[in-house]
Amino acid sequence: MPRLHCPLPLAPGAQIDLPTEAARHVQVLRLQPGAALTLFNGAGGEWDATVTRMGRSDVQVEVGAHHAIEREAARAVHLIVGMPANERMDWLVEKATELGAASIQPVATARSVLRLEGERAAKRQTRWQAIAVAACEQCGRNRVPSVHAPLALADWLRGAPGQGRRLLLSLRPGSQPLRQAAGDAQAVWVLHGPEGGLTAQEEDTALAAGFAPASLGARVLRAETASVAALSMLGLD
């Protein structure tokens, strides 16, 4: 059964016009009146729905029963990611969403190849958020992780949230294994660099901001692989 993100207030018996992206999805699937759907709006759980009218570009549905189903990870893992170049950030957002990331914060670092500012940054954020929505539709999540606007790493560190365990993925001697470093914290912030990693100065700044060095092992992983590995260790039930 198709699952669609519908960021609108939902209630049993309501007749609603689907938002543009959801309506386009229904049109592409060539669904007809009477077809069953599942809707989620990010506020919790999911809703039965039935297509009642198909227009040229608009689709109306009737909302059915609500099901208090959640498929979130047992702990909230927030990624602070030195943006990888090309399409790798798109892939990272998709897979991180599937693996249960609570939020994704792209950051620009000294070794970042991808540089985003102004309108270009806003367009890329919109694209990444849409990728996260599509991944939730596919994997069954009913809460969409926020993909925040790109920031310089130093700017993000100055305003970093105060709650949760802060971990820096690092190859420094003495770094604890990631699971051990996370302990039983229910909120974990995981920071890692882009291609080439963070500079020693950037790591020092992160440590001074309360991050503890943590390791994924002896091998050097690509930026997008590091996110997937960290989420697999910390976020999968």
C-alpha cells in the first residue's frame, strides 16, 4: 500500500486535498477512486485513507482510522556531517533516514569540497529534506528527521545543543569504541568530517566544545560510510 507524507492536520472522516508532491505521487501510480493509502504527517502514527476524487493535478482523499505506530530508534542519534561532494550527500541523507537518524546537520569544514551559501544552500537543503521524506515513505518511519541548513562547523559548535552525549569520530590514539563512548545516553550527537577528515585544529575545537573522541575501528571510512556505520552501531534496534 502506498505511504505518503501529508504535512496537514489529519482526523478521521476529514476530506482533504493532498499536497502537491503527494498528489503527484498518486497520479504517477495511476490510482483510482477507492484506492487505499497510508498517510503520515510527522506528528505521530499513521492514518488510513481512501482516494475519493482524481482531478487533472489534484487528488482528494478521505482520512480513516489513526494507528499509533512508531518505528523510531530506541535512542536519538543526531549527525553533524562534514558534507561529502557530488551525490554522496544525497545518498547519506537517504540512508541515514532509513537507519533512524533523528536529525542531520551539514557543516562546512576546512577540507570540504562542497561549498554552499545563500540561495544555493537553501535549494540544496530543500532537496535533502525531500530525500528524507521519500526515505520515510519507503522505510515506514512516521517522523521525518530535520535536515538543517548548512553551517560552518565553527558556527554550529558555538550554538551546539547542550543535552546528550557528544562524540567526535576520530582516529586519535585513546579514542573509545563508539558504542562504549555512547554508553546508555538516549541522545547522541555524532560529528565527523568530509573527504580528508577534520583538521587537527577542528578536532581540538570540537573537543573543547565538549565532544569526546570515539572510534569506528582502525580503517579509514568515507564520510558517507562513517555516518551509516555510526547509525548502525547506535541506532538499530
